[in-house]
Amino acid sequence: MEGGGLQYNPRTVEEVFRDFKSRRAGIVKALTSDVEEFYQQCDPEKENLCLYGFPNERWEVNLPAEEVPPELPEPALGINFARDGMQEKDWLSLVAVHSDAWLLAVAFYFGARFGFDKADRKKLFNMINDLPSIFEVVTGACKKESKEKSAVSNHSSSKSKSNPKRVMESQGKFSKGLQQKDEEDEAEDEDEEGLEEEDEEHGDALCGACGENYGQDEFWICCDICEKWFHGKCVKITPARAEHIKQYKCPACSNKRSRA
């Protein structure tokens, strides 16, 4: 089987992790960017099919290995049979869960085969655990978690990334349209590169309460209803309080809701 691992045997923790990461990348492609092709290949009329991820970051839907025991642990069998029996998003989530389990099995198979000790196994697990699971990527849970962490770090340090949706401090983001990057693209140097451009863009922003311009070293918050920005002091919201607000409504929008 192409890329199935017959000639590829990572022996160190770093090599096993690279193998894990590459196989994971292939499966993520199958369940996200290549999902239409993956869906078509998982025909319920075919035999028991498995989803494989390979060290070259490619994926393949194929029959399981014939030899017993196989060279590597096998993925979940018969993923195609459930395709038409449940909603597509639920089916993809189910495949993602089983793929996560398979990737761990393969990684620790290599660890056992080449005699990883307790320290090596712990190191390998921690490296793997720093990545979002395939299930989290497919369901979008990793983006939600990343956004929550961003809000917490915004309060702890004025130079940390701020919540792109609501909160703006001295070096925070003002543009509401900014999106969280994928886990592999979250480079910390992006904040520093865009600071000068963002300061120029924010100069014309006006507080919805007092009408004054945006200024550095001031805490701002955006209303999730009308999308207007306000000085925190004008609407009596502190950075600490903002961290616990899931959806902020400015005084005007709150009054509209109460009258309705």
C-alpha cells in the first residue's frame, strides 16, 4: 500500500512526531479541503473501507491490509457503511474521532517497537497533545478554544493577542474582520509586523459614547449588536469584566432589547 509505512520506520521521538504530524495533515485534508472527494470515495456499496494518512501528507481510502497481524495498526474498518445513515457533519466527526485514535496507536506502536522509555513516551505525548485533535479541527472546536485563550492572554499582558471580535488595548487588534489563523499559522511575530499599519487605520475610529478618537493605551470594546466601538471607561467595562462577557451589548442596544 502506498506510503503505508512498510519501508518507513521512525526511531526517535522527533521522527515519530513528524510521522504523526504528516499523517494527521493528510487526514485533515481528507475531512476538510478534500471532503467532497473523500465523500465520493466512501461509497456504502463498496467493501469495508479505511481512511489512511501517510508520512507524505497524503490520504487514501482503501481496503485494510490482508496480512495478519498488519505491519501497522489498522484504522477503523467500514467507515463507508455509515456515510448515508447520518448527517454528513456527524459522519465526518465520527471518522475524525476514529482517526485520532488510529494516529495515537501508530505513534505509540513505533514507540513500543523501538523501546521508548517513560520519559520518551511522555515527551511524545506532550508534543502530540500540543496539536488540536482532528476532531477539534473538523468540528471547529480548536478555533473556539483558541479565541478563548486569546481573550485570557489579552488581560494578562498588554502585548498579548487580543480577542479580535470585541477587545482592543494598546497593541490589540481593532479590525473586526480579523480571523484566527490555523494552528500551524499562529506565528507570534504577526502582531509586531502589523502594528504600525493598524495604528494608522484606527486613528479615525470614534467612540460611540463620547465621540472621541481611538487612542493608544486605552481599552476599547465592540458591541456585538451594532458593531460600534466604545471606550471601556465610557460604558463602565473593565478588561477583567470583558473576559467574562460572551456577547457584549452597548447601553443603546440593551435599551432597545428591553423596550421590545
